[in-house]
Amino acid sequence: MLTVRQAALRRLQNVQISKAAARPARSFAVTATQHAKPRSSGDRAGGRAGGRRQQQPFGKLEDKQGGRPSGFRSQRPASSPQPVPVKLRPGSLPGVISGRLDEWVDSQRVKTRLEAFGFGAADATGLLHNWRETVQEDLAAMDKDDDGFLDRMSAMGWDAQTLTLAYESGEWSSVFEAAFLRHFLTYAAAKGSEHMRLHINALLQATDISNYAARHLNARTVNRQFHLHMGPTNSGKTYNALKALAKSPTGVYAGPLRLLAHEVWERLNLGSVGGLDGRPRPCSLITGEERRIVQDGQDMISCTVEMLPLFGHSSGNPWDVVVIDEIQMLGDAQRGGAWTAAVMGANAKEIHLCGDETTADLLKSIIGTFKGDTLTVHRYERLTPLSVADESLNGDWNNIQPGDCVVTFSRNNVFAAKKAIEGTVGKKCAVVYGALPPETRAEQARDFNEEAGRAEIMVASDAVGMGLNLKIGRIVFESLTKFDGKQEVPLSLSQVKQIAGRAGRFGQQRKGEGEDESSPDEVAHPGGVVTTLHEADLPLLRAMMPLSLPSVSRAVIEPPSGALAGLAPLLPAQTSFNELMGHFEALAKLPPLTVLASLSHRAPLAEIVGKYRDVLTLSECVQFGVAPVNWRDAKVAAIFESILKSYSEEMNVRLEPTLAPTTLIKTLKTVEETLAALPPLPPHLGIYRPYLVPPITVAAIPLLESLHKALVLYIWLSFRFELAFPDRDLAAKYKERTEKALEICLERMPGVRQKKREERTGEMDREHALYRRKYVDKHGLVKPEIEWVAAELASRNRKREQWGQVEWRDINSKDYQRMQEMERRPGTGGEEDEPASFGIASKPTYTPADQPQ
């Protein structure tokens, strides 16, 4: 049998990579080489002038009029013009409604839906035409003067405010359809038989969630004091809210990402939050994948927004202080429901909302409807200056400086830019993009932030805009457009300002290796700069930065699981889960100033879950329907379907048999064996012969990302269905191994150019020679007798020493029962690295050393 070392050597000698670790479809080397070509402002303008581009093989197309080198950015059709929201005068609404009635009444989709509601085809057609004539006559005859207009529309059965807001937002079709359908059903109920009237009223009642806020009974019994901390990125708004939290007897921090929850959790336990002056404040952590209960930490919790304990403290009393970060997310079409539920339902005496200026008017209106609640607005200015550079980089990577963060989009573009920068300026780059696990992103951020880290430059996708505190001096936009899954679209103003605001963050300066991380971070930064790679983008960036962000006009709410359960029995027995969600969306009556969460991103999951609708209960369908599955990843989607099949047939889902058909575990083991045979990285990169880079360490990165997503999915489901998913501990161990393998693969990616003789010193040469004599054999592998610890492991060890005094305890049964009650609260799966869940990814004795921030 081959030893690990012999197996690694054999793989290195074989230039072909096994199917289990196939190369990515697009070569990082090709993209970087083509992207390194300069381009002029005139070229780019000409390249965009031609309209839609034809899709051609990656790396082959050069825009005939100059354009962006296609090897770097995938050639997708240019975006069509986005609809511009129109301000609607109140008196114009009747005309808007009348103008859309004909199309809606004649739609086959509407007739199909009415058949599901119990209407015969002929009856539905006749009623629809009669209803249309009645509505058009009523609207034409009504007084359209502004005085009393809303009341007159309401008397006719129309919610004018909701329809107007939807129309002005540019996303009005689903809201208008729901209004038309409910109005028609009310009309039909009065014209039909007694049986039909009762059935229609039951449909309308089951989908009426206009009393959504009233369902949160605990919050309605408390006079809550809201504080809106409103300001741009890096203005100190969250810092001041956390000071109030740290001083309170009980409290919760609720953030948008697991990384932010980890950061606040560590800072509270270390005493580095402002006002604690280094005195630790015991705090527990609750996120989608894990729960870490610190001794005496039940009074303070750091969590993700989806996991906020709305019911209050475990004693039954309200929380003293709740901090809800990034409150503008309540308008997010996919995850916004968690923020809206937190505002409406958090049982707390004092609630601090942190965000930008876009939600002020909306929050005033919503909170104003809660009897006894008050709102105080605190406005902030940015603590450090942020300016747009006078010049772009003119397409030349030689103009990159240490401390820069280059922002591009997609994994391929991130690696292409990394390779181009390292090959041009000879400086190591850290990378951050959405598919990376949060733990790996944090390790990359640490390598960039610390003086002892190897990375001097960051290359990131828009994932850098939230969740990581980085010591960025300058943001460089590679482009001001991104692919949205269908077409190339311009970045929104909020995206540009959120990303640009990461430059020059207050208190973020590179830490030395021995520096005390518990020291407060109240250190001024000289300021940040934002620019573009290409000159053609700079005028647009300069024009966008001074603009004010558009206001969020509607808060997103989630379909309550109870409402779905009430609707299901009123529909035909063969109704699929996907159709059930569609019927609810088409019928829902919402509270004022709200909109239903987008269900389109759940449709692929709902379609898969629907295959097992005859076996699964509705509650199980809802749970599986919000699972954290990235359906664009074919491997993860296949694993999810395999899990559903095993669950529905056997009610027992074992981890390794589920993953075995994908060979992902085999890939992980192969990567680990390969990495174990490699020596540590040299003390100086780019000296003499490049360090050994087995192809599998690059090709396996997408597979390891897929494996991590699958493991997160299994852990998430194990908290919902504990008996059916017994391998949670095994999944947690595999997850940790996958994160370590990913970190080292990213660390060892090639690209740094060889240093010129004049760039080297005699000391560097001597250190490199000593390194090779100590660690490296003639094959480039580590010498058999050598044992070494990688830099990231040493970093974790230092963190473990800092956390050595922290005591852990198992959560008691009473607390666990309350947690399970919260589990049954409807929620959202959130972004791919932040599922809405509750549970423990590791034993309570697990130290936080490998959870940075």
C-alpha cells in the first residue's frame, strides 16, 4: 500500500487530474493574461455602443470596437434599460387600474387559478366580464379630486396607498394582481351560491395577514423606545448602539451575517466594545449553524437577525436593549422579512436600529402605528473622509498599492484579478467572494489586516460590502456592472456606496502579531479613497458618490406558516407546494406599507420539494422549502434532492451515503493528503524556484465550496429533524476540515512573479536557502522527518490562549424548549451563508479560536 507521501508524489507526477477534481471550465491563467491588456476610455465607450453582444467561447472574443477584454469578464448580453419608477398622482390611479383590467381578465393564468378556487370555466368567464364592466363604470364615475380620494377608493374596495407605492416602485405586477383577485372574489361571493360564498370568504380570510403586527402579542404589551442610528458607512452608528447594549442588564445584538454576529460576540466577551474598557461581558452566540452558550452569558446574546429571540429574555421579561443592524435590509426582497418581524415583534424596552438614511420615513410610519412606542432619530456623519481619486488606474495593475481592495464580480474574475496583480506587482493577494465559507473569508481578511500577514492587497467581490472589517485604504472598482444571473446590469447606487464606504474605516488599522486584540478600536484613520481600474468608469463613479440613496418605501414580510396551513385545505388535494406558494402570493392581503417577500428565488426548491408533497406534511414542506440550498450549484441541488428522497422513504438520512455519489468527500481526502506532503510556504515569495503547486489544490476549490454548502445544509436540517439526521457531529468535523483545506489551497495559489535581482537582498536569499535546506526535498515536497505548523494554525493557537479563560456549558432543557419554540416561527433561509436556523455545530467545549473577527 502506498504511503501518504508516495501517493502525493505520484499525483504530482501525473499531469492529468482525476474527474473528481476536474479543472474549472475557465482558466484563471487565460483570464488574467487577457485582462492584463490595457484599454482606453474610448475603446470601452465604443464597446458598449453596439448594444447586445453575442455569446462566444470564453477567452476568444475581443469586442470589435475595443471593449473590455473578454477573457476577464464573461461575455453576456448587455442589460436592457431598467424601468424608471414614475411618480403617480393620486387621481391617476383609477385610470391605471382600468387600463390593466382587460389584460388581467383575459389571462389564462387567472382562469386556471380560479378553477383551483372552485370556479367552473364558464362561470368564471361570465363573472370576470361582469366584474370588469362594473369596476370600469365605478372608476370612471368617481370623483378624482385629491380631497378624500383615499377614502373613496377604500369604500370601493381598493387600497390606494398600497397600489400607488407598488406602481411607483416599478415592481407592481404581483401587488396589482393580488388586489384584482381579492376584489373579484369579493364581487363573486356576493353573486354566487351560499356554499361558494363561504368558500370564497374562507380563502380571503386565510390569506389576510393585514394584522401581521398584532400577532406579536408580547411586543404589543410593552411601550418600546426605538432609536434609529442613521448615517453612512463608517459613521459610528453601530458603535454607539453597541455601547448602549454593553451597559444594559440584558440584551441582544442581531446582525445580517454570521461574521458580524461572531465579531460582536468576541468583542463583548473580550471587553473591547466601547464602554466596557477591557472588562469582559459574558455573551452567547446564536447563528444558523451553531450555538455557543457561555457561562453566565444567557443575559447577552449575539445572533443573526433570523435568530433574534422575539419572545424576550428566558425569564419571561422583555429584553432591556436590542440592537438590529443594517435595518435598511427590511426592504430586501429575499431576506427583508426577518428585519420587519424584528421591528414589529421584538419584545424589548429599548430597540436600536442601525442603518443608512433610506428607511427613516418608512420606520416613522410603521412605528407610529404601534400604540405607546416612540422613535428617536440620531444622525451621524462619516468619521473619516472618503474621496474619489483624481485619476483611475488607467487599466494598469502596476498602479496597485498595498492596502488596496480591487472589487470585481464572480469567482473567475476574482482569481483572474488576483493572478494579474500578483504577476504584475509581485505582491500576495487575499481573496473574498460569496461562495467562500464565512470562516475562510475571515481568515483571508485576517491575513490582509495583520502586519504579519502575507497578503498586502485584497481582491473581492461585492461580498466585501458587508460583514468584514478590513483595513482598506483604497477601493478600486474593476467594473461598475455585474451579472445578475440573467444579464449584465449596472451596480445600484446603494451597492456602490456600500462597497466604497469600506475604504478608510475608522479604527481599522493593520495589527501586529503580538498586539492585544482586546484593546478598543477607537483609532482615527487618515481617510479612504475610491477609484476605478478603467478611466471610462471614473466619471460615472464620481457622479454617483454624492447622490442620496433612494428611500425604502415598503417593508418586506414573510408568508406566515399558519396562513399557508389555513390555505392548503381550501385548494384541490393535488395542489403542489409550489402552487400553494403561488396561490398565497396571488391572494395575500398585507399590512400598509409592506410587500410580500419574493418567492421566485424559492421556486426551484419548492419544485423539488413538491415531488414529495404526498409523503411530507405541509410543515415539513415549509421547512425544506426555506433550507439554505444554493440551487445554482448543481451538486448541492442534487444532494438536497437525495436528502429529500432518503427522508421521505426512510426518515433516516446518513451523511456519508448521501455524499458518496458526488465524490466530494473523496476530493477532500485527496486534497488533504496532497497538502500534508507539501512544505510550508517560503519566507519570501518570488525567490528562486517557485514553490510547488499541485494542480488539484487549485482545481478542487469549487468542489470544496460545494462540499461546505452541502455540510451546512445537513447541519441546518439536523436541527429541524434531529432524529432523521443523526450525523451532525460528523458533518461538523467534515465542515471544519473543509474550511482548513480551503484556506490552505487559497494560501498556496500561484501567481506571485519572481523578484528581480535588484529587488532581493542578501538576507532574503540566505533565509530562503535555509528554508529549502530545512523543509524541502528534491521533489519539492516536505522532508519526511519534518513536522511544521502553518501560519494560520499558529494564529488559531494564539486565539485559543486568549479564550482559555472562557467557560462553556451545555444549554439546559428549559432554554432548549424555548429555542425549539422559536424554531417553529416562520423565517427565511437568507443568503447562502446565513440560513435561518438554530443549533449547535460543535460541542460547548469548542474554543472560538478558528472563528476570527
